[in-house]
Amino acid sequence: MLFDVTRCGGGAAAVVCLVFLSLVQTGCSLRCDFCYDIEDCSLGPDVPTVVCDEESVQLTNGSLASFIRPLRSSLPTLPNQYECVHVRATSVSGHVFLFVRGCVHRLDATPTRHFCSLPHAAFQGSLECVACSEGDRCNNIPLNDDDDDDDDGGSLSGASVQRSPVALMSFFSVLALCLRTLHGSDTSRRTVIMPFS
């Protein structure tokens, strides 16, 4: 179903905007896969899970601190907001020497700073890093049995993977509309059609 938001009054657009933004998960009660080795992390839907809290963050950070050194210090984070992470480091010989899924604090909102951009120990091989908060168990990343296939387009190093691009696009479209409505800019020249399902 398509909804033309330009035909709504400013008040209706603001209500739609507030309702949509209130439905976006902020990571406050996020459930993540929680594992520390290849055997446990390879269980697919049977991987243990945890609701993110301070204890699960400390356990995850402790498992990753020797590889991602900034986790040893105090990073600027958002209070009581979390992300699920998936970190897998594989040597050039194919040996997975680090595999962790768990919870971390969401880093303070700077445009270039996200979990997967934190510096890590130098090694030769590939690094998969996924940080997400768009839904429970978003860090349950399917594993390839044969890592040489490269069906997934290669390493995810330094990337925060968005598993729902349509939802993200809708979010930013609504956010842009809200900002335009709140700042009183003239939208009569533009037609914005947004998908809603």
C-alpha cells in the first residue's frame, strides 16, 4: 500500500512521524546471540541468547579486548543502549581464531564511529564484523560451510551490516519528512510517496 504523505496536513505528518519513530527499536531490551567459540556460534537457531545488560556487555568486551584494544578503555557510549555484534577472525590458512557474538554498548552518535570501525590487532586473514540493533538476534549471521565461495561478497570488515534496507530507507524517509515538517519548509513542489506494508 502506498501512502502520499504530502496530502496530509502538517499535524497528521507529525503524528505519523512520531508513531513510526516510536516503533523503531532503540536497543534497550535487545536480545542477541551470545557465544564465544566456533562450536557454539555455529549452532544456527540454537545459539544461546541473552537480553543485553551491563553483565553481558562486560563479558563480550572481555572476550574481545585483546583483539579490539579500545574496549579496554572507557569509550563514549549511549547509556542503556546496546548493539548485537558478530566478530569472526580467520587466518589466511582458514583457521578461525576468534569467534564472538554478544552485546556491546552503542557508541555515542558520531557519524564515523561505530563498533566495526574500532581499530583491531593486525593479522593476516579476514575479519567479519557486524554490529546491529534493528531486531532481536540480528547478529545470527548465517555461516558458509565453504569460506572460499565468497557468495556473500567477501569480508564484512569495518562494516555495520543493515539486514533490512527497506526498513532503513523508510526510517530515513520519515525522518527527513519530519525534519522538513518541523522546519516549515515548503513541500508543495515535491511529491513524496512512501511504501507501507
